[in-house]
Amino acid sequence: MNITEIMAGLQAKYGNEKEYLQAVREVLETIEDVYNEHPEFEAAKIVERIVEPDRIFTFKVTWVDDSGEIQTNTGYRVQFNSAIGPYKGGLRFHPSVNLSILKFLGFEQIFKNALTTLPMGGGKGGSDFNPKGKSDAEIMRFCQAFMLELWRNIGPDTDVPAGDVGVGGREIGFLFGMYKKLAREHTGVLTGKGMTWGGSLIRPEATGFGAVYFVQHMLHLQNKDIKGKTVAISGFGNVAWGAAMKATQLGAKVIAISGPDGAIYDPEGMNDEKIAYMLELRRSNNDVVAPFADKFPAATFYPGKKAWSIKCDIAMPCAYQNEMSGQDAEELISNGTWCCAEVSNMGCTPEAIAAFQKAEILFAPGKAVNAGGVATSGLEMTQNAMHISWSAEDVDKKLHEIMSNIHEACVRYGKQPDGYVNYVKGANIAGFMKVATAMLEQGVI
Ligand code: 2IT
């Protein structure tokens, strides 16, 4: 494989899609050695084929806001790769959404879904719709207008969307309602559904829980335990909430959370009340964490700061792509942080990852650490197909097993001669091998 040539070709074609190019480059650089040991991959042009989405849908979404004004947004669904199963991946509603972001997310999703051990291909979608400040009625009208276009292109055996940033249980409800009305079918076409209409127990918690289970495995390999460790988390959405809850349950102290407005430092750590309040903050649709410090006297709000300026043992970015820069990573390292588990998709810049790896600090990438979310979506699909629902204990047990398998796969492919585990390499190779083999066996399509 000639990475320079492949990247130059993509650069010429998609030069303005910087997140997509970043995600592709990372995967190619880490799989290069293994790829070159398989001339059959090269002959079948697997890399050239895997970096190109199968198809992309782009559509107009018009809706009427509460003041009667007509609003227009753009909707997308990127069906990236279906070698190992139906397209699967979330929908993101955020003003930053564009094709570059959805292509990077869809590309990462291919390997993440392969790592889960479940049969799911990779896809992603969303809209540049901004949920901030919108009423429930506006959110509903937008979701309905979005589904009016999308519904013909998805289905329980073709493409199964779910939530991502800006799309939670409420939005999935509105999207599902409209799909059901149009398709006249009550099927598992979306995951993250409500518990009374096909949702899986533990799905809301799964991304955060799975991430903490993964951290536990990383720590155990170093003969360490999460108990008593300080944890800084960015974000205060669904993922941060699940991670804060599980880390706290296991005896860690979550001392920081953050939002677009700044960071909260709370030396006393989280408790049930504070964790529940994270959800309340999110539900307000205001996208701010500052009120946390007004409600809990031990907490201090630092306007404009990131969680990474706070001294901690373990850092868990749970917000957006590239939220941790090289400089942030250096600051964490100089403050004594010895583990960073990326929970957001591509939350760390290449410079941040390089800094962690250079310092031989435990670092694992989002596609391994956050895979518990989509894995539990896969378990939701299974329950829907079987027309049954499993208990919370059963789902949590399966989630544990899956995270343990993912960790093992990362170590298998990522352990360096000096014993340091390059989890980025491990995750990319393990995911890639499975998809590449499936593509090879299915011929040129
Ligand atoms: O990034 C992700 O893996 C998700 N947003 C969840 C996708 C899913 O289909 O559950």
C-alpha cells in the first residue's frame, strides 16, 4: 500500500473534508504493516474500496418553527460499508454537521462495529439542525420532516440508525413514530428506542458503562484498579453521564465535567444527585454546565476552560472530535495523568495521540472505548428480531463480555515488543482484518 499516493488521491478529490482525511490517514498508517503481509488485499484493492462510502443520501429538510417561520436544513445518511452486516450508526444533529464529519464518523463506525463481534456494517447520518434553544414541538416537527425523506433508505435489514450528539431518546421517539406511520411497520429500524416499544435495557447507559469497563481492562493489565482514582470527563450528555455513573459506582472520583461554556471542578466528586443533575442540564437544551456550580457548593465553574486543565489520573473525553489538542495532552501529562480513554469519536487530535504514545501513557481510541454503545444497539436489534426483551443483568453481562473481547483484540494486535500496548493500532487492525476478509470473500461489488 502506498499511503502517500492514496492520501494524495483523496486529497485531490475531497481536499476540504479534513476530518474524513484525518480518520482515513490514521487507519491506513496503523494497518500498513499487516496489510502488506496480505498481497490478496492489495490485489483486490481493499483499501481503495473501503475508503469510499457505498452511497450517500443528501436531502432537504423543511419545517415550521414555533413562530410560524419556515426553516430549511440539510439531512444526510452515509451508507459506508455493509460487508459484515446492515449499515449501522447514529444520527447527529448539530450545526457543525457536514459531509466531512459524517464521512469520518461513518468510516470509523465500520471498524468499531467490526470490533463489537456483532454483524453490523458502518453508516452515519444527521443534519446541521441545531437543537439548542428549540422547543419539544420544534424538535418533533424537525424529526418528522427528517424521517419523511430518510425512511425509504433505511430498514431493519438494510440500515439501522440510532442516536449520536443531539439525538437521544426523545428524538428517536419522534423519528420512530414517523417511520412507523410511513412504513406501516413496527420493526427494529432504529435503536435507542423507549423501553415500552422495543428499546433495550442498558442502551442509554451502554456507551459510558462500556467505556469504563474498557478502562478497567486497561488498568487490570497494568495491575491497577479504578477504585480511588480521579477522573476528568468532558461533556455532560448521555455518554458522559453513563461514564460518570459507572466510574463512581466502581469507587473512582469524577472531579471534572465540562461543556461549551467551560469546566466544572468538584473535588468531592460526583454522587447520585449530581449525576442525575447532569441529565437535567442536558434536557434544558441550553448546552451549558455553569449552573452545576450554583447548585452544588463544592463545585467551581471555570468559564472557557476545558476539563483537561484539571489534575486527574484518568482523562475521558466524552464530547466531540478533536476536542483534545496536543497542548491539552501535554498539560495532562505534566499534571501526572497516566491514562486517557477516548470516548468521543476521534476526540483526540493526531498530536494529542502522539504525545500520549511518546510518553507511553495508556491511551485507547474511541472506536474501541465507545463501542459498547453500538454493541448494545446490536443487542437491541437481536431482541427486536426475536420479539423478546432481556433483563438489565443479561444485557450488562453481554456488554461486559463484548468490552472484554474488544480489549483482548486490541492487545493481540497492538502489543509492541517492549510490552507497551498501542491500542490505536490494535483496534484498527482487528477491525480492518474482519471487514477486509468479508469484502474479499464477497467479490468485486
Ligand atoms: O458513535 C456511535 O457508535 C453511536 N453514536 C452509536 C451508534 C449506534 O448505532 O448505536
